[in-house]
Amino acid sequence: MPPETFAAFKAAFAKGRYFNDHIRNHFRYRVAPTYGDLVVARVRNRQSSLTTARSLTNDHQPPKRA
């Protein structure tokens, strides 16, 4: 978004009206991840790597005897 558009948005009396008339559907965007999303992804990644490590070590152990 151009700086002029942002400045006009900040100065607008009715920000919702300005947003709907001048910003919504006028610019491309993407949703940025939140801090919580990053933490969840990191925990899931760590869990999957631990599961992979466990399966690799369990595959090469001899069977237990009674």
C-alpha cells in the first residue's frame, strides 16, 4: 500500500468507510503468521523429529526375550 493511502486512512474520520472504499479489494495481501502459529509449528516439528528418531532406534533393536 502506498504511504499516501496509509496516511489518508490514519487521518480519515470514518476509518471503516475509508477502508471499504479505498483499501478493501484494491491491494494484494497475504495473512502473516502470528507468534502462536510459529510456536505451534516449532513444537509440531520437534515432535515429528522425535518420533522419527524413536522409530529409527526401535527398528534396530533385537526383540526382547521373556
